[in-house]
Amino acid sequence: MVFAAGGCVSCHAAPGAEGDDKQVLAGGLAFASDFGTFYAPNISPDPNAGIGAWSLPGFARAVTRGVSPEGQHYYPAFPYAAYQHMQDQDVVNLFAYMQTLPADPTPSKAHDVGFPFNIRRSLGGWKLLFMKDEFVLSGNHSTEVTRGRYLAEGLAHCGECHTPRNALGGLDQSQWLAGAPNPSGKGRIPNITPGKLDWSESDLVAYFATGFTPDYDSAGGEMAEVVSNLAQLPQSDREAIAAYLKAVPAIP
């Protein structure tokens, strides 16, 4: 469940991989941004090209703090600002599962990032500014909404795409899930707050399982991958995410 909710395959499978080949997390997918192009690294269990030689503490630090086993900051194209909310047992389970996947010796591709963004030391300051320990949806909520918050703000990192960013690449939490420009330059990622998305909770749950909207349109692009991941979750988790989305502040 953790592996699917985190969307690991969507980013780290080799471009064009299908079927069982998507379990080979050789990396290589390109992510365009205003700061350059980032490439998903090899996170297969290969001991040289991937993470096969990593320890559990090193893996946990990478996933939840954005720091490599060598002490280097990762770029926030890796959504560790969301994964920081992961529960310890989920980190342990994810690490154990990933060790069972096929190893691949393909070297990770270097990011194409120019000055000054190629100075990784500056990412420590970025983290101080934008890595917030608190959930965006604060306060006490039902067990279902609390579970949905953990999934949507943490593992599934919905805000990484659906929330606009400021000039430094930090998420504008005042516009949480209100939609954002598509980094590809094509179209806009939609507003999924109750101020715009008027689907019922049952509509949302059905969409997460099938990819079909209430109007019988279907998910496309990156969202098709997200639906593929969410469809693997228990029904109760899809219902929790839907309940969370109805609980976030409405933004027109």
C-alpha cells in the first residue's frame, strides 16, 4: 500500500515501461521546471547504481529529510517535504518492499540545472523556509479525514502538483490545492478544493478507483498514473482521501 500511495513507480520506472517492467525502478524520467530539468534517479536494489547498499536509517533520512547517505541535499523535485509526514512503520515497510524489486545497473542521469540552482548547499536554506512539520489542514478532525490528510498531504503528495509555487519553488499554502501551472507548459493542473470541484465524495472515490469522472470523461496524463496508484489502495483509503478533499478550505 505504501509503495502504491507514494507513487514510486510513476516517477522512477524507466520512461515507456509497461507491465512488470514498471517494477524496475531504473529512473530516467525527466521533470521540467523553472529551475532546470530533473531526472528521476535509479532507486532499484542495485548496490552500485541504485539503493541496494543503503541502510534503513540512510533510506529514512533520504525519504523524510531529503538528505542522501553521503550528506548531500536532494532537490525538492523529490517530494520529501510531503514524505516527512510518513509514519516510521510505513518507512520501514517501504524500505523492506523495495529490497524485493528487481535490481538494475543503469546509472542515474545527472540533473540539468544551471547556476545558482546547482549549488546544493543552498537547499538547506530552502528547507528552513518551506519544509513545515505541520499538516496544512490543521485542527482536530474525524478519524477518516485525519487518515485522508496523512495520505493526501504525505504519501500521495497531492499538493506537489495541485498547489502553486512561489518564486523560490516553495508551495503557496494559502492556495492549497487551488491548482497550478503545468510544469510542461501545457494547460493547468486543476483546483481540487470544494470551491471549484463540486463532485460528491462518492464521485471522488469512484474516480480514484476507475479514472472516470461523473461526466464519463477519463483521467489523462500524469493523473492517469495517480489513479493507477490509488486504485491499488483499500477502499477505505480512497474514501478517506475523498473526505479530506471535502474538508480542505474552499478556494474559488
